[in-house]
Amino acid sequence: MHTCVHVPIGRESDAAEASRRARQLAHAAGFDKLSCYYIATAASELAFNVWMHGGGGTFEARLLASRPGIEILASDTGPGIADIELALTEGFSTAGSLGCGLSGTQRIMDELTIDSAVAQGCRVRAYKWL
């Protein structure tokens, strides 16, 4: 069984590939059906943000050995997030969307951390425990 997937994000369709592969990894690891869909949804949102806001970057999902679960890491070298607290507010959007992406991801995953610096990019980590 694979324990890690890596998807370069350079176009919109790469977000769908990241979502599909993260869901497959979660399923193979024994996550229940609902958790697999949550993981796929979070993967899609984070990978799409890398493309839309960061101009491309990388997506990784990996199974954790220290504590059974999955880690999703989405990174870019784009403009970064100026106000992380605001970005996590339900309804906030800089792209004219519904504004539920990051806040929704935070809600459906067990942990979410954002490391960002203006003009230096962004790294978002999300965890779901088995």
C-alpha cells in the first residue's frame, strides 16, 4: 500500500486529481466512507486554493505512523494570506466565492494549521485521525 501521494498543482484539474488520490489513500488506510469524503473535500479545497490564489504549487497527502491518521499539506509561493483569522471566517472570500473553503476545511478535518507570510507563500496542513 502506498503511504504518500504527491500532486504538482499547475492547473485547475490538478485539484480534482489531488482529491481523488487523497480519497483513495484514506480508503486504503481504513477510514470510513464519510471520513474519506471529508478528506477528499479538504484535499480539493486546499489544492484548488494553491492553484487559484497561489499560482500553483504542491499537494501532498501522507499516512502517519506516529498516530494513525492522514496529513494533507498544500503549499505555494504566491502572495500569502495577510490575515489568517479573517481568511478562516465563514463567508470571507477574496475571489468572489461563497467563502466557506478554509473555514469548511477547518470544520471537517480534526486539525488545521496555516503558515503564511505576505509575498512568500502559504503552507496549509490538515489532519484527520483514524
